[in-house]
Amino acid sequence: MQISAHSAETLALQILAWLVGNDELLPVFLGASGASEADLRARAAEPEFLGSVLDFLMMDDAWVIQCCDHIGISYELPMQARHMLPGGAQVNWT
């Protein structure tokens, strides 16, 4: 089942909230993305920024598992959500 773009944004916001509450991982995200804490507040409604949150989360399976377990969603949903946000289309090189 494919989720809608609106549902993808809502899920990405939930993941962002989890990330903000994670004292160990938030500094890693800020360092990797170049975002500041002010950027988190200012850009949370931007689908492109939410896509970067999902990209970051999916860099490590352990992060996906921790986040999904905390939120109570299936492990596949972040990837499905990412495909619905700008820049998330799957590329086929064949």
C-alpha cells in the first residue's frame, strides 16, 4: 500500500520529533546536514527538508529500528514516505 504525500510529511514530522528528542543522534544530524536548531523549527514544514530527515534516518538500520519501534510503525514506512517526498523517486539505471 502506497502512502500519500500528506501522510509522508506527517510521518517525517513524527520522525523529526523523535530525532529532536534523541540527545545522542540530534547532534549527528545537525552536523551531517549543516542545519541549526533554528533551522529545524523554520524548515519543519518544507517537504524537501523532511526528505533530508528521512534520508538521514535511513543511513543506519539501527536508527530505523529504534525510531520505528518508538513511534510504533513498520520498518518499511520511512522508505515509503521518502519516495513520496521531493527527491525521493527511485532511480532505475537500466
